[in-house]
Amino acid sequence: MPDFSLELNEEQLQLQKWVHDFAEDVVRPVAHEWDEREETPWPVIEEAARVGLYSFDFFTQSFLDPTGLTLSVASEELAWGDAGITLAIFGSSLGLAGIAANGTPEQLFEWGPQCFGTPEKLQTAAFCVSEADAGSDVSSLRTRAVYDEAKDEWVINGTKTWITNGGIADVNVVVASVDPQFGSRGQASFVVPPGTPGLTAGQKFQKMGIRASHTGEVVFDDVRVPGRCLLGGKEKLDEKLARAREGKKSKSQAAMATFEATRPAVGAQALGIARAAYEYSLDYAKERKAFGRLIIENQGIAFKLADMKMRIDASRLLVWRAAWMGANKKPFTAGEGSMSKLYAGETAVWVTEQAIQIMGGYGYIREHPVERWHRDSKIYTIFEGTSEIQRLIIARAVSGVHIL
Ligand SMILES: Cc1cc2nc3c(=O)[nH]c(=O)nc-3n(C[C@H](O)[C@H](O)[C@H](O)COP(=O)(O)OP(=O)(O)OC[C@H]3O[C@@H](n4cnc5c(N)ncnc54)[C@H](O)[C@@H]3O)c2cc1C
């Protein structure tokens, strides 16, 4: 096991610079435009694919990194450029994570590359869990998958909502109930291959922030997928259902296994937004004058910046710890994955608001990016588990009590 170090090694520093340069040169200059257009920034994704950032290879290398820091470092830098575009680029990795968390190595290598396609023919992926009546409460999913034994096919019916890349994705990973009486223990994940009949796009949502990232509904109407699209395979599912029937705990739950793996990287994106806002407002405070002096000379402003920096650094420590623990298969006995996403998400909302306050009227208008960063930051307390759900996970883990 590699020693934990707070100093990035040579390779990690290179990666950090590579992604930072991409964020600074390619992402930031067009961030405002794509936010206003509220569309998927295909030319930026294409450029990310060309340099290798949007690729199956990049994510497999990240997952294989024994320190776990690759994805956190890259996510922070890219989101420093723009969070909406980061989600447009990294959104497909959610589908990939769904395959990696629940699928066999063969399934990962069959479907993983298809989540990204090639720079010449981009493809995208989506991870479809949430439904109109089941967001935090994933145990009550209504989407059903029924096995047609004669044809060795699964038939999927249901509607998923608020899905990143939902309706535009080529590869859809869907979590469905195969035996509703067992709640989340009766669920399984399936890959729906590109072009499968019966899968259609529902409405596209207009959002407060991360507007360069597409969020929409996905409708499954008698969608038939071959048996080999059941992630993990039939034998594993039958074992899991047998355990559920005997009243035993399941070893893993399809949606939860994915979120556990992705939370630190999502927290790292929030961290990137917070850092961007902190740096921007620090520079501003050192230039703006009021009452004949620089505004930073007032403790009221300088102390805000001190607190912003402190919370950002604390977020990074939590993110790196969780990423390192995840990569080294250390169990999150105190909900450390949740802590990282919770603290970084709430820090991003708080820091971006402070940045607006420091900049006064200039902070509130669209001429400067801080109002966008504030809008973008809010989603980090909602998706991949709300702040309340993260607190629930931590509280249950540390107390051993089934807190409601
Ligand atoms: C932009 C965007 C992108 C998204 N991308 C995806 C995606 O790619 N794939 C996907 O599957 N989903 C996605 N989601 C869905 C997202 O994960 C859910 O919105 C989220 O989990 C919350 O579910 P909900 O909206 O149903 O809220 P609810 O579960 O209805 O919660 C409403 C409120 O009640 C609180 N609450 C609920 N239960 C409890 C409890 N037990 N204790 C205390 N408080 C509680 C919540 O914290 C929240 O404050 C996305 C959402 C958005 C907005």
C-alpha cells in the first residue's frame, strides 16, 4: 500500500498542470457562453477527447491509481475552469462507474469504451437511478426489469428523471427493480446498448446552474436487452435474491455501490468551484478601494477570505482521505466518503456566496463569473445524495443506530 502523502508526486503534479491548463485555456474562456446557451458543449468535449481527458483510458488509469488522487486532482482542476462543462465531460464517467461497481471485468471492457466513443465519433453514457417519486429513497424505484427466460432477455419499463446526459446518452446504465418486495436488495443494474428500441428521451430540464450539463428524463417502454446486459450476471443476482429471501443482508446495493465510489470525485468538483471563487475574490479585494483604502484592509473582508481558504483546505483533506481510502479498499466506517462530498459541497455554496459579498454589486452581475459559480455550487448539496442523506449515512455509521 503506498504511503499517504499530502505532497503530490511528480506524475500527479504533471496531471494537475495538464488538466489545469486545459481548464484555463479551453474551458474557462467559453464557460459563460455555454452557461447562457444551456446546451451540451460538444466542441469542448471533442477537444477533451482529442487530448485524452474524455476517454475510457483516462478513467481506467484513474481507477487504477493506488493513491486514489488522480480523479480528485483532475476533478478539482477541471471544475476550477467550469463545473457545468466538467459535468458535460465527466458525466459519462457516472455510467462507467455504474458498470465498474456492479459489472464483471468482461462487461467493463465491452461497454466502458462505448461510454466515450472516439474523438471522431463521440459517445456518452448516463447512470439512470432517480425517479419522480424516488430520489433519496432509492429503495422505492418503480422501474421494473422482468426476465423473459425463453429469449434470455430482460424487459425494462419505467421512467427515470433528472438524469445527467439523460436522453442524449448512447450507453444507459439503469437500476431497476427485479423483485419489488425486497426494496433495494431486489434491484439490479443493466446496460442498455446504443440504439436499443423502446428507449426514448423525455423532457430536458432547465436549471439554476451547471447549465452546460444536460439533465433530462429517460423513458423505458418495453426495452429488451440480452441477458448478458445484466451487470454482474444472473448467477450473482440469483444469489443476492436468495439471500434477501432468507432475510440476510445483501453484499452490495446496485446504486449505493456506485455512489460510494464517485462521492470523493464529486466533492472534488465542488472544491474546484470554491477555489475559483476564493482566488477571484481575493484578487478583487486587493484591488478594489472603498473609503480610500483597499477593501482587504478591513478585517470584515480579510477574515472572510481567511475562513474561505481554511474551509477549502479542509474540504481537500477530506476529499483526498476518502479517495485514498476508497482506492486502498479501506471501509468507510465513519461515512468518510459522505463526509468528503458533504463538506466540500456545503463549502462551495458558502464560499461562492462570500465571494459575491466581497465583490458587492460586481459579484451579482453576469459580467463576473462568481454569480455563476454560486448557481453551479448548489447542485453539490443535492445530487449524488443530498446533504441530509450524507449526514444520515455518517450518523448511522458512527452511532450504529438506525437513525431516521
Ligand atoms: C442536475 C441534476 C443532475 C442529476 N443527475 C442524476 C443522475 O445522473 N442520475 C440519477 O440517478 N439521478 C440524478 N439526479 C437526481 C438526484 O440524485 C436527486 O435529485 C437527489 O438524490 C434528491 O432526490 P429528490 O430530488 O427526489 O429529493 P427527495 O428525496 O424528495 O428529498 C427532498 C428533501 O427531503 C430531504 N430528505 C429526504 N429523505 C430524508 C431523510 N430520510 N432524512 C432527512 N432528510 C430527508 C432531502 O435531503 C431533501 O432536502 C440529478 C439531479 C439533478 C438536479
